[in-house]
Amino acid sequence: MKIAVTGGNGFIGRHLARSLTLEGHEVVLVGRGKNTGSEVDGSKEMKFVASDLSDQDVLLQAFAGCEAVAHCAGINREIGNQTYRKVHVVGTQNVVEAAKQAKVKRVALMSFLRARPNCGSPYHESKWAAEEIVRNSGLNYTIVRAGMVYGLGDHMLDHLSHALHTFPIFAMVGLKEKGIRPLAIEDLVQILQAALVYGRLGRQTVAVTGAEELHLSEAVRRVARVSGNKVRMVRAPVWMHYMLARFWELTMKVPLVARAQVRILSEGVLEPALPCDSLPDDLVPTRRFTDDQISKGLPAPGSFTFHDLRCCA
């Protein structure tokens, strides 16, 4: 089966593409910049198409012959002309139109658990707008509203690990903690493959969170333990985190935390903001946020350096 994956250079896109290829499917990676992940275990190459989703003709060529498209492209902060509207809204419009012209049978959209309209967050609102475009496209779709996803190459474990190696304290978001349900990338990939390959969850919007509920402070303690760090945690008001996030966005190539992520953590990542369809029992995530799971996703130990700053790009 031939499947295209947008956001092919991103965390979720890479893991999904790798799993599909190892199962024998032909994968077309669609992503910005250069190909950074087209080889799987030194064996089978994936086709790579460079695209920022702004050109429908390029997308049409990428989708040619594909039976399904996984639309995983997304951003958590705006840089230059890469805005939430351009990537999440206009990009999704172009993906949908190209998929229809290419006669793609199924589309799976990666959305966010708390996506909703009129909430004051451009990130959440643009994710909702993308959902509406897909829902009204006439295509057979599956919308996956995922919570906080972790695994090798993610933002959560990668930046948390480096932060624990760099800073003597860790500031919690808000004076009262909210809960999270960390979602293992393996569980998410299983759901996406069920939709793309086997045609399950057709015309459904499903919410996906991890098997274990805990506070962010407990997640930080577990990561600190596994990575061999000691951590001292303090609480800081949400407004202070927004100020810090703005600073990180201006100074770091990949911010320690973005403003959209502050909003996410201040709300908690437990339940969808709007009603969703239920997952069948065999697709409900089962992996807990254990030491083994954390260890598999941790990057090589190390602190943040000057190379993480935008001025050193």
C-alpha cells in the first residue's frame, strides 16, 4: 500500500513512516527542508518530497498513486511566515484539495486534544479549523485528537532531559497543578495505522491520551530519576511562564517551551475540550509512563548549549 505522510521530518511523522515501511508499505515523506529520515534500518528508502504545503501541484505529485494520506504536519510556535494559519489552515486546505484530485481513499489528520474554536489561543483555534476542513471535505477521514505525546525524538523528553541537565530548578506551570496523561508514540502509531491501512475509525474524531494519569511534577521526577538528575521544583504563575516562553521563542531554535505549550499545560492534558467518538477496546493506549518507556525515549545526556540559540543557527 502506498501512503503519504506530511510532516515527514517531524516527530510523529518519522515514527509513523518508519512503522509503515517496516510493515512493507511504500511511503512518501512530505516535509520542509531536506530529507532527514528516509532510510529505515539501512534497507528500504522512502521517497521524499520537499514541500511547505503551500503548493497544491507539488502535493498532487506527492500523493499520486497513494491510497491514504497521514496529515501530521504542524507547528507549536510561529516563526517568520510559518504561522498557525499558513501551516494548520491553508496547509490543510491544500492537502485536502490535492488528496481529492489524486483520488486518495483515506485521510488521517493529527489534531490536538484541546482543539476548539473561539478560545483565544491561535494554536487551538487553527487546529480546530483544520479539523473542520477535513470533516467537510467529502473524504473518508479520521481525526486523531492526541494529548501529550512522548518518545525518541520528541519535544517533551528531549527538552525536559536537557533542562534537567542545565538548570538547578524546574518551574511548574501555575500555582495549582493540572493533570496530564503522557501518550506513548507506539500507541499513537498503532491508531494511525488502523485508520490508514485497515480503514478503521472512518469519519470519526477520536481522543487519544495515555494509559496513566499523573501530575507534571511526578512526570518530571520520573524523568529526572531515569536520566540521573536531581531536581528541585518550584511553582510559578502562568503569566510568568508566558513571559519566559516568549523569551525562549525569540532566542532558541527550538524553544524550551512555547506560548502554546504554556496554554496547554495550564489547562491540563486529560480530556478533550469537545465530545469525541470512542476508541475500540483494542486500540485504547496501554503503555504507562514507566522508567523503561522513558529510557527508550531519552536523548543522549547533555545540557543546552550555545548551538541551541537562534543566533548560532
